[in-house]
Amino acid sequence: MKKVITYGTFDLLHNGHINLLRRAKEYGDYLIVAISSDEFNELKGKKAYYSFEQRKAILEAIRYVDEVIPEHTWEQKIEDVQNHDVDVFVMGDDWEGKFDFLKDYCEVVYLPRTVGISTTKIKKDLKGVLSR
């Protein structure tokens, strides 16, 4: 079985997330999604609308996702790849080159982002609508 892993916060789920998950799943038979814990988001200076448990439940309901695990640190990726026997690491191309060190452990793929959509854009758009 060929295993794939991707990482993210996956807050305010949108079609860009779904496209990433669908395309990541095409690289293997089993897709693991590591989502940032609430504590890790806090360390990164990010605040998710949904809690870790809520985001985990949402992702587990998506047909492309086989397993959801927590991401607690930037450094855990090598350990995750090794512990879960991962064959392919997938991220959006906005991270291009940042995880090339994982090529010593698995294939690394950077996928193009879905044009015109991001959680940051959604938050900005909502802020504009609410301030009217």
C-alpha cells in the first residue's frame, strides 16, 4: 500500500482544501492528513475558527482522507514519515523547497494551489462584509 501525507490547519474548509486532498490521494492508496493542534497554531501566531477536534471531525468525513493525526511541531515531519511508513509527502506549491529535506525519506511533491481561494482570503472577505 502506498501512503501519502500532507499537513495544514484546514480551518474554514473550502474547495482549495478539497482539491489538495483529492490530488494528494491520487499519489497513493492511503492519505494521512496531519493538522495543526490548537497549541501549535498558537505558537505559530495563528488562530483557527474551529478547534482541533472540530477540524479533525470535518476532515475524517471527507472521502479522500483515511487518517487524521495531530501536528504539534515543525520538526515532527521526519518522525511522522518514518512512523507511518509514508511514501509521498504532498504540500501546496506555496511551500516549494521548504520540505526538500524529506527527499531522504520519501518522495516530495508540491501541488499548485487552487487559484482565487484561500482561508486568508475568506477571512478578509468576511471582514469586509461584516464591516459594512
